[in-house]
Amino acid sequence: MREDLCRLLCCPICYGELDWMVGERSGDHIEEGEARCKGCGAHYPVREGIGLFLTSDLPRRDLWEQVDSELAIYFREHPEVEQRLLQAPLETLGPADLFFRALILEERGRLAEARAAAKRAQIGLYTPEYRACYESQLHHVVRHLSSSADKDEPIIDLASGQGELVERLARGLSQPIVATDFSPRVLRRDRRFFEFLGLEAQISLLAFDARKAPFKDGAIKTMTTNLGLANIEHPGDLLKELRRIISGEFLAIVCFYPKDDEANAAAIRELGLEPFLYRDSALELFAEAGFEVKLENVRKGRALPTPKSEILEGAGIDALPVAETELEWGTLVAS
């Protein structure tokens, strides 16, 4: 993480000031070190360039850790399946199996091959309308921030996952970018890819839970997220916390389900994801938290359930949608 990020950070437990002890630097990045809270005494390490600000009091499921662990166990028990995924010509694999092939290649450090397999997988996993709507939102966020974001302040990306929006921001803008997630595993993966792409100097990495963010009051001038809101389980006071730390704009790429889509509604309820997957409730929640909110760049497109794996005994990629639907896409802008 970049050393100049320290001025924005505080203890996520009591919001106290931090004392920093830097052990190893690489240029203007902290590679190894530790922050200690002056108030409550909590310690937060920096390991492998990733600031680790997770607290132990919030329930969370690290799906990246879970999936990678389950795949590793499965492939140890069935090495012949792993070989089928790796040795088959790309054009013979279904989209889900291309996705899993990309994960294996990532773990082996074969990043160029992993990226090629992942890009090919996207074509089969999602409808052309879905991909066009998604691509439109990525372009819109970068274009919006190219004229509005403070050039001297970092852009904080919330729930970055595999970092696609972070990559676009780093390529299109000059500001420092901060990739965040509560999964240290996915952030370690992101670091390898950003280094492979030559973007590591511009990007910091922070592990934290958005419900208890390690930022001082009003410290963030610009925050983004790429479909990240709906992935935050038990959101509780999430928007209250975002209102505390954001003094400028929050741009969230979102997609909403139709109210009358009963087939998907049952699955959404079961997953507990209603607040941010329906337009009215999402906008109301932001307004109630004290944000001025609007929806920009609205697009609609057909979406289908993603195909299952043909090699990994029907393993799937996405939990939603479970039935064909038309999604409403947009960039939610809250200030």
C-alpha cells in the first residue's frame, strides 16, 4: 500500500489515531509493517503490501478462500480432472470450465494464459446484452471521474473482487487507486495481476469490511464500487458508515431486478440480497442515509443463468439469476 494513504486511515474499531511502524518499503509503497491504535491498542499489519484492517466481530464468508480451498482439495483427489481442464484445447471447453481453467492457471502463475481463458469464458457466461450494459457502466464511471475527481486524492474502490474496475481506473486516470476487499486472498491475486499488467505503482491494497471502515470521518473524496453493494452480506449500518467516511462522491455500478420477477425474487430473498438488487429500495436506503442520489447511464438488457461446468460435476459460477430476466443497469451517484 502507498505510504501516503496512511494519513486517511484510522482504527476501524474505535476510530482512534494510528501509530505506524514501517519495516520494509518498495519505493513509496509499504511492503511490511504495522499500525497500532493509540486509543484501544489494536494492531493492524501490512503483509505482502496489503494493509489488513479486518475486525473479528463481524460475520463474513470469504467465498474466494472457500472456493479456492474446495477446488484445491478436489483437484488433489481428482488430478485427472485438473489435467482435463488444462490440456483440452480452449475451443473445446464450455464457459464455466474456461473460468475454472483460468483459476488454475492463476494459481500456477501463468497469468497471460489465465487472462486469455477468462476473457473467452465471459463470452459464453453472459449474454451480449449483459456484456454491453456492463461495459457501458465501466466506461461511464471512468469518463465521469476523468472530469470530476480530485486529482490530488486517491480513489477508493469498495469490494473490488477481481479488480476489473480498478484496472480500468488505473489505465484511464492519473490518481492513485485503492483496491479493497474483505478477502486477503483475492487481494493477493489482484496484486499479482496488477504487477503483471504494470499497474502496481498506482494501486494500493486494503483488506477491510465496509461495515467498519478504517477511514477517518470525511476522508474519502471519491469512492467507487463495481457491483459490490449486493455482495455485502448483512449490510446493517453499511450506508451510515459510508456516509461517515465519504465527503465527496460515491459511484456504484448497479444492476436491478424487476419487481414482478418472481422466479428470481425467491432466490434473492433466500440469499438475503433484497436491499440493493431492487431500484426503489436501493435509492431509498441511500436517501435515508443522508445522500443525494441519482441513477445515471441507465441501460436494460436480457440476462440468463450462467452455464454449469461440464467437467466439475455441474459446478456453477453465479448464484443469480436463476431464470431469464431483464436487468436494469446504471451508475448510482451518491453525494
